[in-house]
Amino acid sequence: MKLINYEQFGRDWVGRFMSCYPQLETTRRKLIEAARIKSISAEKLTVWFENLQCVIKTENIILINLCNMDESGFAMGDIEASQCIINAMI
């Protein structure tokens, strides 16, 4: 596993992206309980993935046998990031 850090998007990036794809729309996500949102941090996620990597190595887990861990996603930072982009044509 390799941690990749990306540069932050600019303030107007989403608006420019959305204007290029008229089939996309934004919608509000269901609110996740505040305790879950407040409890996550980059450090905690890093530790979690380091622990996962350790388990994969010690248990000799083949990567093709891993499944998606959570369909609900996670939130880092402000609660205000509660919108998602969907394909309105589907």
C-alpha cells in the first residue's frame, strides 16, 4: 500500500467541473451522526490503514480476496461537505 497526497482543489474547481458535464447534478447526502464525523481524522485513518497492511502481511491475505470495507464512506473535516455529485441521466 502506498499513501498518496494530492494537492487541494481550488475554490471554483467544482463549479467549473460541473459546467463541463451537464448530466451531473449535486444532491444532499444523508447526514451521518455527528459523533462519527467528529471522531475521524487523517491520523486515525493512517493508523487504520497501517494496521490493515500489517494484518494483510501477517495473515498472507491475497489482495484479490479483499472486499470494499464500507459503502457509506467517511467524512473528514467540516460537516458542511454534505453534498455529492450524481449522474442525473441514470
